Amino acid sequence: MEQENISRWVELITKEFSLQQKNVKAVADLLAEGATIPFIARYRKELTGSMDEVAIANIRDRIEQLRELDKRREAIISSIEKQGKLTPELMSSIVVASTLAELEDIYLPYKPKRKTRATAAREKGLEPLAQKLFDQENFNLDEFAQTFVDAEKGVASMQEALEGARDIIAEWISENPDTRKHVRELFWKEGIVESKVMKGKEAEGQKYKDYFEWSEPISKTPSHRLLALRRGEKEGILALDIFPPEEAAIDSIERQYVKNKNAAAAEQVKLAVKDSYKRLLRPSLETEIRMESKMKADEEAIRVFASNLKELLLSAPLGQKNVLALDPGFRTGCKVVCLDRQGKLLHNDNIYPHEPQRETAKSAALIKTLVQKFDIEAIAIGNGTASRETENFVKSIGLDHKVIVVMVNESGASVYSASEVARDEFPDKDITVRGAVSIGRRLMDPLSELVKIDAKSIGVGQYQHDVDQTKLKQGLDDVVMSCVNSVGVEVNTASKELLSYVSGLSPALAKNIVEFRNQNGPFKDRESLMQVPRLGEKVFEQAAGFLRIHNASNPLDSSAVHPESYEVVNKMASDLGCTVKDLMSSADLRKQLDLNKYVSGKFGLPTLTDILKELEKPGRDPRETFEVFSFTEGVNAISDLKVGMKLPGIVTNVTAFGAFVDIGVHQDGLVHISHLSDKFIKDPKEAVTVQQKVQVTVVEVDVPRKRIGLSMKSDPFAQAGETQQKGNRPKGKPKEKEVSMEEKLAMLVNKFKK
């Protein structure tokens, strides 16, 4: 049955995504066999038509959606069948329904429900009256309704009879699939999101002040705002509603049901329509729209989070250097650790260069001694409390200019230091030492260190605690796995946390690899991985290409060439009369290769092209080259900022409404989306990425509220349209009058305050 469903799903996905059916089927089959997305994207290009990881993930997610839809379809069929009401027509409608909303609309009249006003009216024998009214023929309404007055059945008057009949009609209307579809579309097209502050919550909910009286179309509400509104509602600060204009909604339903305006029954149907909308349709569909809009907001928030996380994980590594790391502090001092080129902790200490102790000379002497003793090549300083002061101190003590000093984003380091991972690694060290080690290792290799931390704690998301946690985990796990496998992992030095993200490896298998390595020494080649307990052929197939073994007897073991392709590389070398090592080191030899000669049922041109690229730069790291970055000297606190200052900064987070930038004052500034570029942009990702180094201008400083407004525009104080090229001004728009710099500044400050 599952295989039949997969064939149908493949057909649907092929049409939805405009892909080749054979490629979609290949992806579906590979996923069903347990292949990972990185493996499929990298090593099965001939089967997939060279789909990238995003396209493969979309197919995986859509298959899961369709699987859940079919489960619901089967449950609905079973329920209606047990009621003895499953007709061929109804069965056909259920089978062709393509969305969950469609399915639920069809099922609604058959859904077991508690006693309603309509069922009570049916029990009183009022359904014939309801049908007569609903048909809206010309008849004597009062006379006919009077025949349903029956004290024994609980109908005391003609008015009660009509009310009961209207209850039945209202339920018919609310359960009609076409009506529900129409009103659902109305919600999306004309629905308004309205929020108001709850009485007595004004003081408590100041952070939601902007939403105390707020309304806007649901179709235009950005994800971050919807999540903020929902959080305010959850915290009991805001009352939130989503609905279209009531009169327009009721009128549109009336047009569907009022057939004979001259009939006396038409007024009864109008009353039933009004009641149906207000009592049944609106509450039901508002709940549905709230859920769907939340799902869309979640998807956007997760997309932003995942994109930021990817940039952070793939930030440039310093590489294997001897590093001294400092976790700065004032009263408690600065924790100092020294790490070797593999990140092993060699020494830890404390210094107190700041107030209140101010042991400047003693601290300087210790740092100099440690730098010399451990041949330190770089100093990493966490960017938290006392970071700029510590940076200034280190730079002032006269170290060799070859020793670089780098500020490191320490978000999540405290989470790592208190984690089970850190306790296992450093059971005899306190959390301050573990945190400093994490800061140093982040400089050497951000990816290897950040995988040890829950991605939600890294600080590059928005409303991550408000979104669907299952989908968030899936999205972030996809990103981490993609990054780890795109870089590749040195199997003889990797932690079990890093190995657990390698294609095909579970946490248990990653642990087995580390334990086997500790007991038997470094792996000499990829083939020896098969000796690890529970690492079978299928796992080896999925993982081997992403695992590197430097200085192995086979030079291909340090590359991304998969072991299944070694035979074709050996054939290339044999044809040229050289070794594989020669082929990897000589561009002249590689130029002599005609890849078409090696095309076979097993290897196509996409794989062969990848192999050739890998032979040129075996095990190449896709990350950028590390560059030293420094903040502006003398600008250490928010009080040092002045409007108009131009400063270097590093993007720490990108959201739907702009980007946050670290300028070295312990408080990130916000570059609103309108100030990210001279040209109009819809998505901040068009302008910046996390960890990007940028130049910004300070446009607002609010010290009491710790708010900093920044701009990346070439002329941040120009009015809208002023930087447009001549001739680009919209037709009919007069040239704006000259405004003084003081007026421009005042307007800009007011804009940010609003």
C-alpha cells in the first residue's frame, strides 16, 4: 500500500515542483532506503538530475505531508463507513481532496459531535420546516410553521419552531464545503489582524506597547509581527482577533443562499446566514486561519534562523594554531586558557586587570609568560562583559605583532560550559574554564565547536521558542548536517558530537568511532572504519565520502572522492601511466583526461566532473579565508557613541525586519531593513549575512533604553527618494524641498522612536 502511495505522491510532487518524474522517484526511493540528503545531493547526481539539498529536502517534507494527509483520509473513510453513509460519490470526493482543509470540510457533516442546537431541533421534528424554508418557495409561512407547534415535543410557539428551523439551516450552511472554502478565501484576502491591550495590563506589557491598538491585513502581516502578537496574547497582555469585515462576509454568503428575495422564507434564510456566520463559521475558520497563519510564520522564522545558522557555522576558521583564550570579567576577573593546535587544554589561570583589583602589571606579566611558554599564535577574547576593556589591555602590553588578537562571539558558550558534553570532556574543571575553552576553539574552528551547543542557544534566530519545536529541530538539524558534510570531518580528531552529524552516523555510532579510535589508535584508512562495532556497509556507503583521513596510504582517503569511485580514479591514473598521487598533484596530467571516456552506467558526467574538481583541490574547505577584524579604538560603550559616527561592525543576527550588528559596545545596534541598502529590498538577506563585516553609520542612540539605530546607506540622513538617480523619480512627483541636516536628523530620530 505504501509503495502505491509513493507512486501517487511522486506524480503529485512532479507537477507541484515542475520536476522530472524519474528524478523525483529516485529521490523518494533513496530516502525510503535510508539515504541522507547530503549523500543524495553529492553522490547520486545522475539519478536526481543534480538536485541540490534544498530541492531534496522539499521532496522529503512534501512526502511526509502527503503521508499524513493519506492517514487522515483513511481515518475519515473508516469513520463514515462505520456510520453506513459512505456513498460512491462521497468516496470519490474524499479520494480527490488534495488538502487537509478540503478533507475536513467534506468530513464535517459526518464528524461525531456533541449535541448542538441543530440536533436538538431535529429531535423536535423541525427538519421538514427547515427544508421548506431553505427551498424558499412561495407558501404561507405562518400557516405552515404553525403546524410544527407541539408542546409535547418542546415547541411551544411558531416563533420557537422558526428558531429551531433556522438552527438547522445555520448548520447546513456552516458544513457546506463550498461555503467554507469561500469564507476561508475571504479570511485570507480581507481578514484583519486586530490586537488590543487587556484591561489593567498596560504597565506590565510595555514591551508590546506598539500593539496596544493595532490592526492590519493578515495577508500583509510579516511573520515576526504575527509571532510577537501571539506571544503577547499567550502572556495575557493582548487580545487578538483575525476576521474579515463582518457585513461583507455575511452579504457574500447571503448571495449564495438567498434565491428568492420575494419569498417570505428568504428573511428566515437571511437570519440563518447571519447566525451561521457569527456563531459557527467565523469562530471555526478564525481558529483555522490562526493555525495556518502561525504555520506560515513558523516556516518563515525557521527559514531565517536556518539561514543565519548556516552563515555562522560556515564562518571562516583560524585553523590549527596555538591559542590563548580569555573569558573577560570585571569583579571575578578574566579566565585564561591555553590550547594547542588540536584544541587540547594545556593550562588555565585567572587574571584581574580591571577594577576593583586592577592587577594590571601582574596580569600583563602572566599573559606574556603564557604566550612565550605555549608559543601562542592567536588570542581569542569573548565579546561579553569587559570584552573591549580586556582587548585594550591585551593590545597595550607589548606582545609580538605576529600574535593576532580577535574578538569572538561567545553566544551559547555558557550553555556549553554547563552541558553534559562539557562535563564529560572536563569533569575536573569549573564552568568558567569550560567557557573559555569554547571561546578559543570557536576561533580555531567555529563549526566543530558550535555543533556541541543546542542551535537555539546560539542567538541567531527570532521567536525560536514560539515556533513549532519539531519543525524547528528538523530545520536546524538539516542545516548543521549540511554544513558538517559540506566541510568534511577529519575522523582521527573529530569529537563524537561533530561525527554524529556526518551522513549516516547516529550519536551511538559516533561514540563507537571515538572509543575505537581511543583503544586502537588513529584510523589508517577509510576501509578500517568497517571494523567499528555496528558500522555496516550501508552506513559506510552513506558516511565514507564525508570522512577524511589525512596521511592515509591512499591519498583519496583525504578527499571527498567516495570509495565507490576509487576504481574509476585508478583507471584514469593507469591510462596516463601515473599514480593517483601524481594525478592529484599535476594539473598537466589532469588536462589530458577525457571524462567522456569514463562515462558508464555507474558513473555519469556530473560525478566525474566532481571527481576531477576534487582531484584538483582534495579535501578543500568551502569556508572563506580567515581575516582579522578590529572594532574602532576608543568606542567601547554605548555612551561613547555619537550620531553620525561611521564604524566597522559584524552582523550577529538577520531578522525579517533588519539586521543586528556588533560594533563593540556590548549592545548590538539595529539596521532597519529600510537602512540596509540604498535600493529597496524585500528581504534583509539580499543585503547582509550573519558574520559579514560591514561599515555602519550611527543614526540614533538611546542610552536609557540601550537602543542603537544604525544605517548602511551611503547617505543615511537623506530623505526617501533623495538618493535616487536623476530621472528615476516617479512621474508627477514634485522635487522635495531642501531640508537642513538638523531637520533630517530630527525626522530620522523620530522615525526610529516610533
